[in-house]
Amino acid sequence: MTDIARITAAAARLKGNVRVTPLLNAPLLDQIAGRRVLVKAECLQLTGSFKARGGWSAISALAPDARDKGVIAYSSGNHAQGVAIAAARHGIPCVILMPSDAPEVKIANTRAYGAEVVLYDRGTEDRDAIGAGIAKARSLTLVKPYDDAEVIAGQGTVGLELASQAQEAGVAGADVLVCCGGGGLASGIALALEAMAPGFRVRTVEPEGFDDMARSLAAGTRLKNAAATGSICDAILTPMPGDLTFPILQRLAGPGLVVTDDQALHAMALAFTHLRIVLEPGGAVALAAALFAPNLGDTVIAVATGGNVDPATSAAALARFG
């Protein structure tokens, strides 16, 4: 079980191995949103996303004999890179299972970190079954992207930083908007804030048509998405909420939020123009909700979760909304 003790233990292992990312603000974004918008820039994290935290947390927590045999992970790219760099720095073998339609920059970067990349078709093949088969055949430890207590703890260190940075910014309470796939980051942040800053509430944000977490929170039970593909927000297209993450968010999170792909692209352009940070579509949905969603408070915090975007997508966002 992940709790604040496990999160603080992960923070101690992560110290010096990941970056403390800044909490940014731009007055012109506040004007657009009609509220104060603070942005936790995890796109500036090692490997370009928060996933470096969970990857290091999970691998550093393994028993030495298991760690030395190597690890396997499945990911559309950000978890892949987080696990790959952690494995490389620990000097252990690493296999990454990636969908064949993942952005080329993510596939290339994962290979550059030294991982063996195995591609699969996310529309017709079961990544869990493939990953389990490779793990068994090669005696590798599977590092899941969100349903892993140590991964959740590593992601929860974002919440520890947020609690401290928000206090320095004079913010005692706000909705914290978090881009959500399986819910590892959102649940980790929610647990950290429950202990360290109870005036804050996590709100998950997902792309339209892939809002399994929002629908599940509303229904009180885990629901699946009807489709596996069809949004530009590849980083957060998961089949359904996690076994471990959903109960945490059911207890601690507010209602989920949903944005369109166009709003994500618009947020990418605004982030570049006013904050000078690069976001990928799936990493921009929380900022999109902060800017465009109705019925939010006077101050919101958006976690900008990743910036691993193909140049063509980034250029298209700027050309359309810049």
C-alpha cells in the first residue's frame, strides 16, 4: 500500500537523481483563464516527464538480486523513458514494450537510453499479456506504469514539492489539476497532499472520449474506454483506471474533468508563448482545463506532466493557436 511514509521514503531515494521542478505563473495566462493559474512544470523533469520519478522509485526499491536480473515496462513513451534511464543508471538490463503508433521521438529516446524496445499494436494486441510473457521468459521484473506501489510513491513526490511551493506562493488551498491515464500521478499527489496540504484537492483531467477515470469516479466503479486509440493525447490513453489507483482517487479526488484535443493543442501553444515551456498533448490537458474549464475556483494548480512531443505536432499547435 502506498502512504505518506512510502512517498517520503521514495523522496529520499530520488534526492539528487531527479529534478525539483518549478511552479510557474504568467499574468497573461491568468487573464485568459479568468483565475490565477500556477503550473507545475514536470515537462522540465529528466526525460521530459514526471515518469522519471516513478521509474527511479520502483527500480531503486527492488531487492538487489531481482534488480540485477533486469526490468521490463510497457508504455507509450514517458514511463518507458523513465524506467530506461533509471535502469541505465543502475547498470541493469531493460526491455520496454511500446505501441507501434507511439511518437517516434519517444521510441528513439527510449532506445537512446539503452533499452531494448519491443513494439506492439495497441488496437489489436494485449500489452499486459505480452509483457507478462517476456518477463517470465527472461526473469525480468515488471515495472507497471501506474499499478505499482513504488511507482505511485515516486509520482507522489510531485505532491510533496507542490505542498511546499504553493505555501511559498501564498496559496493555502486550490484544485490541483492532473493529467490522468491510469491514475498513478494523480493518486500519488492526492496522498501527499492529504498528509501535507489538506486544503488542496486533486481533479483528474482526460481527453474527450477517453475519460474512463472521470466516468468511473462518477459511477463509483471502474469503467473501460470504448476505444484504445483516437486522440492525440497518446501519453494518457489507458484502457481503464488502475486497481490500486482508483480507490485512492475515489476517496480523495474531486470530479474528473474532460477537455478536447483542440483545447490541449491550444494549451500547448499558450504554454510556449507565455511560459516558454514545451508540452505534449497528453501533458497539456491539465493546463487546458485550468484555462478553459468552467466552474473552477479563483486559483488552480495545473501539473504540466510531459513535453515529449514530435516537432510536427508542436508546430501544428503553434501554427493554429500561436
